[in-house]
Amino acid sequence: MSGYLHLESEFDAHYAGPAEGEVITFPISGEQTVTYPIKFIPKSTSIDKKGVPNKAYNAETIEWTVDFNKDLQEIEHARLEDVMEGDHTFIESSLKVYKLYMNADGTIDESKTEQLADDKFGTTFPLELGNIDSAYRIVYETEIQDDTGKAYKNTVELTGDNINPVEASATVHVNRGEALEKRASNYDPVTQTVTWEVKYNYDEKVIPQNKAKLTDIFGDNQAFVADSMEVVEVTIDPDTGEEDKSEPFTNYTLHETDGGFELQFNQNVSKAYKITYQTSAIDRVDESGNVHNKIHDEFGNEKEGWQWLSQGVFIKSHDNSETDYKEKVTGWTLRLNTDEYTMNDVVITDTLPKGFSLVEESVVVKHGGETITDYTLNVTETDG
């Protein structure tokens, strides 16, 4: 007697086990068996790419990761090419190759990922992969060459004799500090003194000693306040870009010039520095206005800070709180010598508008909050 036996089986659609390496064994007559290897085509893109900077702020290098042939195709004479956009270059000897083990659902079993010591793919792009049927990961680094770039793009392409080219791209964005900044951080209207703050090399580039120089030019009627210069070396938080800590720095030479100064660092510079100093008015400020202050480095960067200077000789204002329309009176305030100069034989002449007359008992003179009477009030009338 003879016949045929037809058996059918199917895999669970949600199967997430290994994509290859599993076998199904069927027993036949006696103790013999028939073994069938099983290989799933993972539900995955063929190639992926991502990049991570070595630090979020003022990055120096970028680590790129490429996972390819994740759909386990049999590729003849496979080749991997990499194209960079932006000013960054491949770091030789940084290339590492890993074999990946795919699951049927397209995920990677990272517990089995293994680095290949002798992959024979090469050490620089393009990589000649030969005939492949497994998934791989390559990890490598590029070095950022410029000081101003904010985005770096990298595209990788996988080709072979029997497949259409596939590619993946990734862009890494870099946050940077400024090479040079300046602002007025404080103003004392009594002494007419301005405190200036300079931030230098907050992009943390390497500057040779002979180029580590700042030239500052004061505005009109401004002079350097002796011994006001303070320089601190600043540590920048690599994750946030915020100032982490600072410590005094003295390895510089200060040379005062006509209307400014030159600050020369006596060493190579790679850290960030904050510089503060003060200027004060040479002559008394008798008219309010802005004072401007410029600074530049040896790389063509120039920044300007400004501060409004208020004259303190004599200030008059209307006091609306003393206004009474029914009684037809209003108030006025005069402030004299708020910049505390020595003034002798002071005479104040106030001319009221037509139709106004002075309420003499309303005149009050104060100094330091105390009422004083050491003055003479003369009231005159003029025609018109």
C-alpha cells in the first residue's frame, strides 16, 4: 500500500524571533529526520544612519553610525560610499565594523551584536564589502574643521551588482558660543563710571599665543579706571553651554593706549574668558547721551557695547501728583548736582510760563533727605 501525506503549517504573523538561524526538523521513517533552515526577511529599511556630536555645545567631533543590509539581501560586490557636507573630515583609524543579528520584526538583537576584528572591508571609504547576506553596522568619526558651522550632513550609499542603490542621510546640528561679545554690565550715574564685560572665545577654539590679542577702543570722554581690569577663565558646560565655573587668570599683558588698551595673552588659548573693566568720564557730563565702546580680535571679529550717560548737573521735571486743576496749581522738581561735583556760588534761575506765579511757601530744598534752609530765594516779575 502506498500514498501521500500532505501537511501544512504557518508562522505566527507576530513572530519576533531571530530572522535566521532557526531550523525546522521533520522526523521520517525510523530515526531519520529532514531539517529545513528558516530565514525571514525582516520588516525593516535596508539602511539607516545617525550622528551624535561628542558634546552638545562647541562640538569637536561627530560619531556616525550606519546600519545596512538589515533586510538580509544577498548582495554581490557590495560597496558602501560616504559623502560629507560641511567642513568636517573622516578620522582615520576610527572605523569599526559590527555584525548585526536581526529579528523577524525588523528589530536588532543588540545582545548578540559583535565587533569584527578582521572584516576585510577596508579602513576608509569607499568600503569594498564583497558578497554579503548579513546585516552590518559601521561606526566612525569625523572631525569638525571650522569654527562657525552649525550643521553637518552625511550621506551613505549602498550599491551592488544585483541591487538598486539605497542611501540614508543624517544631519547633526551643533550649538556654538560666540567668538567675541561685549556689553555694559553696570553704570554708576554718580561717578559716571561704566563697567564693561567682554566674553572672549566662548566658541572654545584653539588660538595661538601670537593671535590671542584683544584691542579695545573707548568712546568719547572716557578713560580707563586704573586697576579695574579682571580676567577669569571660564569652564563651559558641554551639555548646556552655560558658564559652569570660573577662576582668576593673570597670564596676560595689558598695554594702555591713547583712548583704549591692548590685552595680549601670554599663552595659547583654548578656553573661554570673561574680561571686566571700568571707564569713567574724563570731563563732567553736561549733556546726556550714549557712549560707545568697541573691541576687536585678531580674526576680524568686532563688537560694540554702549551705555546711556545721564547728565547730573541740573534736571527739571513736572510733578503731576501736585497738580490741582480746581486750585490751578501744579508741582515742579529740580535736582541739582546728582553726580556730586564740587559747585561753588550756585545760582538757579527758573523762568515760569506766562500766567504762572510761584507759591513761595511751596519751595522746599533737601539734601540727603534733610531739609536745608541755607539759601536765598529771590522772586522777580517780568513783563510778558
